[in-house]
Amino acid sequence: MNGCRTWIKVVLLMLIGSIPLYAQINTADALNDSVMSGIGMDSVFAEVDSIAFADTLPLTAVDNIVAHDSPNDAGGVVELYWTLSRADVLGQGRVSGYQVLRSEASADEFRIIARLGPGTDRFVDTNAPAAIDYKYIIRTLTYSGDFVDSEVSPVVSSSGQWFRPQYIPIIVAIVVIAFLMFITRRLPVMDEIWIFPSIRNLAETVIKPHTEPLVYVPGTGSYSCMATIASITLMEQLIELMREHDNDMEVNVSDPMTFSAATECLENLDHSTAYFISPDKAVFSMAYTHKMLTKPVETAILMGTMDDESLLLTEAGSRAGAFQIAGTDNVSQIPFLLSTCELTLIGEVLFLAGPQLSPDGYRAATLLHDRLKRIAWILLLLGILGAKLGWDWYIRLFETGVR
Amino acid sequence: MNRDNRLRIMVLILGLLAILQFFIPHNTGRWINRFLLDWLVILEFFALIAGIVALVRGQLISLRKTQGNARIYPGLFFVGLAIMIVTGLVGPIAEGSLFDTCFRWFLQPLQSTLFSLLAFYMAYAAFRSFRLKSAPATILLLSAVIMLMGRMPLGERVIPNISLFANWIVRVPNVGSTRGLWIGIGLAGIATAMRVIIGIEGPASWRRR
Amino acid sequence: MSLEPGVLIPAIVTLIVFSILYKDNPLFRVAERLGVGMAAGYALILILRTGILPRLSGAVHNIADPANYLLLISVVLGAGFIFSSIGKPKTLSRYAIASAAAIGAGLAIPYLTQTLVLAQMKATMVPVGLSTKAGFNALVIAFCVLTGMSYFSFSKEPKGMRALISDMGLYTLMIAFGTTFGHFAMSRITLLINRFLFLIRDFLHIIT
Amino acid sequence: MDYPALVASISGIDRRVIYLVIALSIMVPLLLASYARVEPEIETVSFYERIQDLSEGDIILLSVDYMPGSASELEPMITAFLKQVFSKHIKIVALSLNAQGTGLLESSIENVAAEYGKNYGDDWVFLGYRPSSPAVIISLSGSPHSLFPEDPRGNELSDLPLTTDLNGFEDFNAIVAIASGASAQDWVIYGYERYTGPILVGLSGGIGPAFQSFYDTHHVKGIIAGLQGAAEYEQLVGIRGEALRAVFAQSVAHLVFVGLIVVGNLSFLAALWIERAMG
């Protein structure tokens, strides 16, 4: 059974991996496309230029002006569209541009509010205070100095909206998640819960007898990052675990707010101290390196959001011969943790470690997360099928204003 | 009502405000957003002061503990701190100012050199831990090698079409897996955030011991 | 070799930092201590002069804005940090931290939902197939997303088919990690090149 | 010949030796300086063409955050980009979302602008630095004057011809975010749903792949990733910049990386084989 499974994996892997051919054709095509489009444009312009009877036709004004309040904004913005003067479309090089004139609907004092180049058929008036009625005129100018006005646009006024309809999917998603959270909290927490392997190893490492304090780094991100909050939660749980085994913890913090949070969290909690090192990530990792290379250390735990400094920190640890456990939500740093640390908590595991190790309380979070993942998974699968079967309505449910 | 409940209520209100502002295009939304972010900046400022106070205390202690040449190190800390604060408070901080110069002559080369060390560390990490130990390790190794070869001009001359393959890996499987990770991280983050707002995780939930 | 301080001092700093590659040494310690002090001062001045003072002047400009007065709360809470740092009662700082966490969480929820969840899901929902290249790529992406998602399972151990899928997930994730490693190696090497260029061109004038 | 000992010594080699190898593999190619030729990526081309499509007098919002850590990758990008922009007589409103990058950014714009005879206030304006990129991005969707009453040189924004009647995002024909990390993502997350025009990003090589899927979801319309991307862009714009030079040393270093991985694995396999042989 096991053997055959390995084989299935191997075959699937080859399927993914052995397609340089596809890749080749793909990239080539894509490149061509982008080039082609460029050429296309040029040829069009060439055509337009070549139209001869530029100056012979009468100078016509732009017509059917559409003016409306720009939707889903804070107000103060009016959008104008119109069809170009025929002289502009055909007689290239005759129309020098357009002027937008605006007046309050009550009065008839039109003032020029903008100058536009030839070929422009829309204008966004970003300076139209809400709830004031305006009317517009588009004036067509020629190089020869004469001009012609369009007729007055319909009266329009801008207004701020209180809600963006295209966000309904987001709201629905949030509500669903909140609801699931609610019912999952009500669930009886199973007493024998399966613990994710790397999290279990983490817990086991922490309760091993240590002569030196464990070194803990709650990432280098600000405290308003979810990862940092999760990391502090995890730290709390780990300390609970190791206190029974008389291990100490030394917390090194880079972000000042996180430092205050850590000190708060460790308040009146023996076996643990928090140190503020430096708000600057580079200097922080410098000081951390020095600490590692000069003081004996057995175990170092780095959890939270980290940028490039992650490798600086873990390399220092491995030079000091420490047993390192690291986790981050920053996808681009995970490979370095994998290659320098004995144990790595990949992405979301970081968020779930605290809940999984907590004796009770919000351990239900694990159930919630699995449910969310399962639902997302199924929705996604349906979506992929749907795309094949052309259920546009379904895919539109996930539309969040992506253009 | 006891203190913890008061804390929970404040957390709930601020959290809901922060969610709400996202859905309000009206100026009020912007106002709320600006307000909350100002709130954060102010807190960060004070937190930083507190942090520096803690630093100074620590340095003073080590200054008292150590004697002889070792005293120079905490001393240097105070020198550095003084330099920046004085130059920053008296003069301008724009480009060319004394403050900026101190930064450029010392902190900036320090930072960039430190991050350039990563090249060495990565090489060593690759040498030591990219081994054909297991199937996953092998895949990691292979895609890393393909990337290294594919994303350099001379790579083409070593292995033809390698860059196309590398690009394909970046564009297709890499995108897929990253998305998978992101969806998971997103969901986990949302759940954590909700737990923080209703006060079963984070500061509002810390027990007083 | 150029002796003007603007080049000499950075060059010395650069060499000192490189020295850590060999082993920890007093010079590195000197740079580190000095750096810790300067970085702290730098951060403080920066947030004061670019974050706090402009906000204050803004408050003076439009005094009517209620935000100015509501923000006084945050000032009071923030002061709590200083109290707690000198060992006074910690109630205020607890409130301050909680408020920071709450704001962070509130801001995160809608943005995470939009950008990391819904947008990514929608982007994956494209017609798959084996006949066209686009379709094939879409298939591979879909495969990677679905397996990559199912690598993590927290409430019960994956068995049978699920175990298979989650293993595949690990493999696909490894592809992404390998890719990222390659890219990062690239960018860090660039940085090293830049430092070397600084040393041999700007400092030692060996090359032009 | 004592093979086990040899193998052991290879796999257990001192890290300093590796460090030395890397140092040489970069230093030597730099000393014999030479330029390389590169094949532009689709994302880079798309970035380039989005800028080419703009017309004279358009305004681009350039938001830069780079730690000195990634300056070496991003600076060539910025220079090449600015050369393209100024030669097309497009105007630039720049700001910094990262304290450390501020000075470097202003000076590098200054240099290129001087080269093209562009003067401050009319053709480019530097707004300076404000903390917390989400705050800045969101408030820029409105009028910049509230957040940036004056620029670092002390001019009132309302006095400068370029900025005097900026009312928000609508006035920018494109937003270019060149970043070494967080702020590029903030532009996608916070800027995207407020700004309708194209958002183009230049990134330090590391976060390139992570942004690939933002490109596929059309959150961003173009990406310049890392030194390679910078070199490609220099080639597209048609200048022989630092990136094209560094790329050669880069290639050698990459080969050395691969070589190290190979050697490491050979010694590893040999060790396995010896174990077997010894039983």
C-alpha cells in the first residue's frame, strides 16, 4: 500500500514537473502578444493620420454629454463622458483640445475648470463639493484659434455614499466566519484532540530539562500584526507548559509595543524575563547575534512575522549550536527557516499553535480553522468546476471589485 | 462592572469601528480610519519611550556591574543615543542635516552590510541543508537549483530553455502553492482577529496572576 | 583609497560588520553597542518629528475636529506605558495594548478577507483543461492550491486519501519554497555585490 | 587514501571556507568588469509599456520604501524608471513610506532630474516621509494637502505648480510603488480598492514570486523583480546601468551556489554509500 502511494506521488510529481515544453510555448506566446499589441496600436494611428480631408469638414461640437456622480466614494467627484467632435476623430491635428466649463445650475457663470488634450472623451471633476448642482459645457478648440461649445450638460450633483455594494461578498464572508466561530465555540471540545506534528514537537522540546533559559523572539513585526498577537499567545502557553518543568524563558523583542505586551503578559510570572533590544531590525539582529555567540544557549524559538532578518537570526542560532524552532506567516521567509532550523511552523500553523496547546478555552479554534478550510476548499473546487461549466453567477459571488 | 469587562467592551468597540470604516466610502469612513491610525502612532510613540527607558536602565545596571575596559560598551550605547537625540532635536532632520549624516555614515552602511551577510549565510544553508534526504527535500532542492540557474543571464548557456522553465515554475506551481498558503493564513488571521475583538485571545484575555 | 569621512567611516563600518563572519570580536561589539544606541535615538526622533509633531500642528489647524479630543484618550493610555516602565500600576498600559490589538485586528479582518481569501479564490476559478496551455496551467494552479491548502489539518490526523492529498500538498509547497529561496539568494547576492562595489570602487578606487 | 575521513571533512567543512568561496566568486567577476545581456520578462515589459502608454504632462505617483538593505536592487530600477519618465516629459510626485530610504530617494531623483533639466516644483515634487503606510495610502486617496502641508524643503504644497491642485488619486495617471516589502503589499491591499488606474510595483527580488499571484489577479499591472528585473528594465529603457553590470557577477555567484549544493549532496551520498559498505 505504502509503496503504491509513493508511486502515485511520483507520477503526479512528474506530471507537474516535466512540462518545460508547455512552459516554453506559453512564455513565447505571451511575449509575442505583448509585442503584437504594441504594433497594432501604431498601425491604427497610421491609418487615422492618412485620412486626407482634415480641414475640409465643419467644426462640430462634442455631443451627448453624460454627467453623473462617481459611485461608491466620499463625494465631491463628478464624472463626465462625451462623444468626440467628428473633427477630432477624423481630422487629426486640427482639434487642439477641449476645455471643461462649469457653472452652478442656478446661475449661468461658466468658468473654465480644466484643459484637456485632443482625443479626450472623459473628465473627472474631483472638485465638485457634494450636494451642489452643477452643469457643464465642453468647448472644442482648434489650432486655428476658433472654438465651438457643446450644449449644456444635464444638471448633476455629487454625493458621498455610505456603502459599497461590491463589498457584499466580503461582508457575507465575515458574517459566515463569525457565525461558524459562534457555533464552534458552543461545541463540546473533544478531550483527545490530534496535535499537529510540528506543534507537538515544539511542546515536547519546551518541556525538556534545560540548564539555560529558552530564548524566545516574537517576530520583529508591530504588535498590531495578527502574527505577533498569535505569537504572544503561543508564548503564554509555552510558559505555562515549561513552568512545571522549571525551565526559564528569555524573551527578546524588537518592536516597542510588542515589548510592552510581552512584559504585560509575563507580569508576575516567574521563570521569564523580556528584553527590549532595538526598534531597528538590522541592529536587533546584530545584538541578537552577539548574544547568541557569547552566551550559552540550548533552544531558541522565533515565532511571528519576520522580514529578511529571519535568516540573520536563525544563522546566529545555528552558529551557536542552538536547537531552533521557528515559524512565520511571511511566506517568503519560510524557506530559510526550513533550511536553518530544526523545526519549522509553516504559515497558518503559527496561528494555530497557541490554541492547540491551550488546555481548554479556545482550543475550539482548531476545529473552527479546519471547518473554514474545508468550506473554502469545497467552494474553491465548485468554483473550478463552475468555471468549466460556465456558472458566471457563482464566480461573481467572490467578486470583490477585482478589475 | 469589573475592570476586565470594561477592557473587553473597549476592545469590541474599537475593533468594530476599525472593521466598519472599510465599508464606508463616505468621508466619515476616512475620518474613522485616520483617527484609528493616529491612535496607533501615538501609542507607538509612548511605547518606544518606555522601551528606551528599559534599555537605559539595563545599560546603567551593566555599567554598574562591569568594571575596567568592559565599561566602554554601555558607555558607547549612551554616546550613540545622545548623538542621535541631540542632533535630531536641535537641527532639521531633512537630507544633508547633521541627523541625516549620522544616519548615513553609520547606521545605513551597518544595515546594508548586515543584510548582505545573508548571501554568505544562504550559501552555507544551501550547502549544509539542501540534501537529497527525502522527497520533499529533493523537490525543494530541485526547484531552488532551477530558479538559480533560470534567473541568471548565463543560465541559458549552461542549460537551454532553463529560464523558460524557471518562469513557468514561478508563474504556475509557485503561484498555486503560494495561494494555498495565503488562503490558509488569511483564514487563520481572520479567526485570530475575531478572537481578539471578542476578547478570548490577546490582551483582553490575559489572566491577572 | 579615499579618506573623506563620508566614505571612510562607512567603509570601516562595513569591514567591521564583515568581521563577524570570522568570529565575534570586540570591534563588532563596539559597532553593535553604538548601533543600539543610535537606532533607538533615530527611531524616537523620527516618530516624534514625522508622526507626532505633524499631527499636533494638524490639530492646531482644525481645532474643531473631535478626533483631536478623542485622541487625548490614547495619549493618556500611552502615558500608561511610561508608568508601567517605571514600575507603577499597569492598568493603563493594559488598556493601551488591548486597544492597539483591537485596532490591528479590526483593520485586518476586511482586508484579509478581500485580498488573501476571496480574491485569491476567485483568481483560481478559471476554466481548466488539458487541450490548451492556459487550461493546463489553470489545472496545475488549481491542483497546487487545493493540495497546498489541505496539507494543514489540525483537528484530526489525515488518513488514507486525505493523507495522500496532504502529502502532495507538502510537495507543492516545497516547490514554492524552493522558488522563493532562489529569488532571495538572488536579491541578497545583489546586496553583497553592492557592498563590494562600494569597497573596491568608492573606497579603494581599484575599478572605475 | 582514507575516503571516509575525506568525505567527513567535506560535509563537515568549516562555514568560513564557504564564506570565502562566495566572497571570491563575487569579487573576481567585479574586478574584471563586464556587462551582460538579458531577456525581459512579461511583467517587466508590461510595466515598461504601461509607462510608455502615458502621454506628456501626465502625473505619476511614485511611492518608495526601501531599507538600505535592498537599495542596491531598487536604486537601479528607480534610476531607469525616472530616466524613462523624464525623457517622456511625465511629471513625478514622490513620497517615501520608509524613514531610512527618504534621503537616498530624494537625492537619486534630484540627480536624474538634473540630468534631464527638470526642475523641482514643475516637473517633480518630493512629499517626504510619513509613518504607517496604510494611513498615508488611504489619506492620499483624498487631497494630499492635509497629510503633507509642506514638503521637506519647507515649500507649501499649494505654492508648487505641480501639487497645487492635486485632489486625490483621480489626478494620478499611474501609481508606481517601489518597495522592499510591506508597503508594496499595502498598496495592493489599501490602495487598490480606492484607485482605479494601474498600480505598478518594483520589488526586491525576494518578494517577486509572492507577488506573482497579485499580477494574475490584476491587482498590479506590472512587476520589476529584483536586480534581474532592474537589468531588464535598463535594457528596455536603453541604458547601461549598474544592474546590467552586477548581473554578470550575479551569474557567477549563482553557479557557485549550485556547485555548493552539488558538492554537499555528493559528500552526503558518499557518506551513505560508505555506511552501507561498512555494513
